Amino acid sequence: MRILAIETASEACSVALFESGAMIARDHRLIGRGHAEALVPMIAALPAKGRAERILVSLGPGSFTGVRIGLATARALAFAWGAEVLGYPTLALIAAQAQVQCPGTPLTVCINGGHGEWFVQDFAAGQPAGELLSLAPDAALARGAQAMIAGNRARAFAELLGGSPRVLDLNPDAAEAGRIPQTLLTPHLAPIYGRAPDATPMAEPARA
């Protein structure tokens, strides 16, 4: 089976193609913005234009726009190819990447959450070990962290905490999607926003 992994929830944009469990091609770029323009050409440059029987795609949390772009692309390709699509949590991918360097070590994943907040969650053996939270830095400091922190805000969190937590400065990378525990993959492709929407719905007009 060929599997295409798509990761667009952060300032990184990455894709990877796997066959029989082995990665055969990848592309990983730190682009900040512009995922909509970069993603499809990156997939098209993969062997067989990335065609696969299964697609793994990030559900977030992270960039609202990036998550939606990744999901829309995955759905369109799945329709064209007759492929299955499974979503995964972004923080679980980062936790899986950290396990490569420090297998079995409990850790806290910390990434940019927008509006000055961070997305924070604990993991143990690749599995969530606590609730996903969106916290201002002061609240994250009060919450604390494991002795290892991974993610693109890991260093800032560690400096705030003081002491000597180990830091793995990581952006999510589709090349490691195969390490995500199968129990965290889902066919339910609803974005994980991690915090309340910025805007609230307008109240319905009062009926006469």
C-alpha cells in the first residue's frame, strides 16, 4: 500500500510518500505562509505525483488556514484517486518525532497557538497523557511541563520555566507520520482548533 502524508498545520509545509511501510520520497519546507500555493506542487513532484491508496492529513491544532488547506487537498485527492483519508493530531506527530530521539521519555509538546497563546499537551510513549490546552505563557508556566519539551515553542517554554528541561526544537514533519500510533488515526476529519473561535455567531433576530 502507498500512503501519502500531508502536514500543513504550522509554518512548515511537508509531504511524504510511503510504500509498504518505507518512506520513498519527502519534501519539507519552512514557508511561514503560502501553503495553498506550495502544497499541490510539492505533492505533484513526488513519484507518481503522490498517488496513494491512503492519505494521512493533519487535523491541527495549529494554523486555522493551514489545517483547512491540508484537509481540502486531502479530500480532493481522495475523491480523484478513490483513496481512504485518515486524520491525525498535529501534536501527536511532534510527539512521535521526539520518540525517535528519546524513545519512551514522557514529554510536553508546545507549539504556537496564535494570539500569543501556546498549544500544550503531555505525551507518554507517543500517546496523549493529558488534555490539549491553549494557554498564555503565564498560564503555561503555572501548569508546568515534563522534563522534556518538544515543538516550535519548546525553547521559549523551557526558558520561561527555568531549570534544565531538555528541549527538542521541532516543527511537524510528514516524514514521521508513520510513527503516529494507529489508535490516534481517525476517519472523522473535523479540524482540531484547540481554542474557541475568534468570532462568535450573531444572535438570531427576535421573532415578532
